[in-house]
Amino acid sequence: MVSQAARAGDSAKKGAANRKVKLSVRNLTIRYGDVVALNNANLDIYENEVMGVIGPANSGKTSFLNAINRMSDMRSNMTVEGEITFNGVNIRDWRNVYALRSRIGVVFPLPVGLPMTIYDNVTLSPRLRGITDKRVLDETVERCLTRAALWDEVKDRLNHLGSMLSGGQQQRLTIARALSQDPDLLMLDEFSIAVDPVTTMRIEDVLKELKSQMTIILVTNLVQQANRLADRTSFFLNGEHVETGETEALFEGRTQDQRTRDYIEGRFG
């Protein structure tokens, strides 16, 4: 008799056959000195999907994002083995790491408001790419702040310091700044830690709209957030990529590994 988990896995494989892979990870192992943060992970992330990544602290979730963004280039004790392919190209083949990062927007757990105006926060990346036309920059600011659900709140004070905004507004400003790069991939690492519930829901609505324009990786410590937003969800535990499945199936209990079900149902975490 075929199990529910097996049927779910077969269904996911059939659906995957028609989807374009945006990011592919093969035999990924991440170490900090002698400590293994993530061991031999294999995972495909598809174009225009929200991939949720869940798991307890110290499971390797943030290290996974850091490896994608080649943060190991900046951390002497971080080593990365295996292969990460982005848009069909091994990220190690990008000679200009800043060009790679311009395609990958990142939103960190705590708002990182640069010590400059709201306008300059959003236009920093375009100006670094050589865009100086004020009309283009003005359009970029309005477009990105609108997409981040912040435009109506700040459009009359764009010359004010971004650091003077509320915590929730600063986090949305961080999203707007990431969107100003026109990324193919947006990675969010527990964005709602320092954000109130109302703002969290507003950002979640933004992410639902952005999915049609880019691929999103959502690392979250809130399993129900993954349930609300993610098309598929990956479960990490103690440096192991335990499994990935359609979010609906996982939250209905159709998991391949009992540990995934136990974590989703709150038996540990």
C-alpha cells in the first residue's frame, strides 16, 4: 500500500517537471571552523515561487542564505563545499560578487536603515549602477516604496532620515531598498522578528504580490507564516535538510519524515 507521504512526493515530482529551476543546491556543506552548520543539503527552488525554510535555531537556515549570497567571501572562518547554481550558473563562476548580489536582494531580521534619507536609501543601488537621471530615480523611489507598502506613509517626507522611521516602517524601507536592485531572487531572514503583527501582515501581502515578479526564499521561525505564504516548504534540523514538500501537504501531516510533522505540530522547537 502506498503511503500518503509517498503519494505527496510523487505528485511534487510530477509538478516539478514543468517548472524552471531558479536556484539549485547540490551537496552543500557549510562550516564555521570545525563546526558544521549545514551538511550535504540538496534542494531546487523554482522560478516565481515562495520557498519557506523552517526549523529551530541553529538548524543552518541563515547559513544557507549566507552561502547563496557568497558571504563566505567576507568571513574567514566560513567554508562552503558543494555547488550552488543560480540562473544556470555556478555562483563561484561570478567573478564580480557584487554583480551577483545585485541580482539577489536580502532582508535581514532587524531593519538596517542606512544613515541617509529615505530617498537616498532607495536610490543607493541604482546610483551605484550608474543611474543618475533624477526622473528615473524618482520613479524608482515611488515604485519600490509602493511595492513595499510604504509610499503613502512617507511620500511627503522623502528627505527625512530613514533611521527616524518606526521599526515596521524601517523594515519596509529595507524591502524597498532590496527591490531597487530589481532582483531575480529575494531572500528574507525572519523579517518579522522586530515587526508588529499588523505590519507583518502588510509585508506578507506585499510578498504575495511580488511572487509574480521574482523568486522568494522566506526563512521564518513562525511555521504558520510559512503556511500562509510558501508554495513549498523546506524543514532544516540540526544542520540537516530533512525534507522539502508542497506546503499544503506538509501542514496536512503528509510528511516524509516524522520529525517534520512533529515540528510543524509544535512537539518541539
